[in-house]
Amino acid sequence: MVLVALSASAQKYVDIHTVQSRAMEPMQQVLVKPLVADLKIIKNEKVTFPPSWQFKGIKCIDIYKEEKAIENAIKTAIHEAAQREDADMIVGMNYEVRSHTENGVVNYENGIDIIISGYPAKFTNWRTFNEKEDIGWATILIDAQRVYDTDDMLKGLQDKNK
């Protein structure tokens, strides 16, 4: 009996278990309820900001060769103008890009000036979209935006020709 017990304890058992399965993950997506904010104009008078210097020390011709450089300079000037007024954006904005001018004299060797003008504004009253309160004005904006959608315009023309 002792021999049987010793031989039984000497055996090594290995439990093997193999399975196959298919894993299909459900589509996961974060849905965020839209945010709505009011836009408050900070100053009712149009503000023209002093020239925002960009690329000082570089010849104008060299700046104009690089289209992205001008585009980035304009964005920087807009940002700086908004920051000066503690605004989130400049509404009704216009900008002027010109050769740097000192005392009324154009200096082609010394960069460009970017002049921003518009109405500084700040976002206020942030809230989540409320269908009962916001659907009226939102529908008007969505419908107005469709006017500029090429597919809708083409469909309208096709319907008209039928």
C-alpha cells in the first residue's frame, strides 16, 4: 500500500486546456452633448490694434516667398490682438499686411507690419445644448448653412429642372 502511495505521488500531472474563441469588440464612441455659449462684445467701437511686428529684420520679398509664413504671422497677430483686450476672439475682423513702415517711410529691408481691426468679444454663459431652449435658433443656423453646401445646391438645381 505504501508502494502504491509512493508511486502515485511520484507521477506528475499536467492539465492542458486549449480553447478557441472569436473576440468582437462593440463599437465604442464618446458622445458629447454640444456646448452653447453667448458671445459678448467687449467694446462697441471698432478697435484698430497697433502693428504686430512679424519677421522683423527680414526683407519683405523673402517673407512673401513663403506663403505659410504670412498665414502664421496673421494668426499670431490676431491672437496678440485678442490677448491685449482679454478677449476670446475679434469679431468682424479685418487685417492688413504691409511692408514695415517707420515714420511714414516704407522700409523694405525690415520685415512686415500686420494691422488687425475689429470688435473684441468674449464667450459667456457656457452651457450644454438644451433642445427646448436652443433648437429654434440652432435650426435657423443649420438651415442657413445648407445654402452653402454644394450638394444641396446641386440637388436644388436638379429638382428645379424636373
